Amino acid sequence: MMQNLDSVPERQRVPEKLRSCHTAVVGGYLVEGHIPAAVVRRLLAEKPKITGIAVPGMPSGSPGMESPAPEPYEVIAFGPGDKTYVFARVAANGSISR
């Protein structure tokens, strides 16, 4: 069992302010945190020139964090030089927009 995720090379490429509790490599992209599958599918279909996407923290209502009081949250794209932008917005009802 890995005790210090921050020592994993892939994790080190995720800007510190965007880190969460899970890191995966999917289709060559870093995927950090509780990200809806539909957003990952969009990432793989569009193939933007970014390093990855992240959901910082563990928003209530995100995948794996189901709640009777879900909250809206943003999926942030990140790339070289700590450049970031909102890749997707997830509403409290789970609908996804750009």
C-alpha cells in the first residue's frame, strides 16, 4: 500500500492546489479526484493539449461522494506552467456543462 502519494511521479505533475485523493493516468492524461465518467469520456474524445483534469477536494455529490445535499463544482484542466481553465461544470443535480 502506498503511504505517500505525493512521491508518485504522476502525482507530482498535478499542481498542488488541484490535488485530491485519487490520481490516475487515462489515455495519457492525468485524472485527479472525483471526476464524472462523462467528463473523462469528453477528455478522451476531444484530446485537448493539456496535462490533465482535476477536481480539487471531495465535493459533496461527486462520484463516490454521494450526498443528500450535493453541491456544484468545477473540473479544472491543467497544463504546463500551471496554466488552468475550467474544463467542465457539474451542477448540483449532476448535469454537466462546459
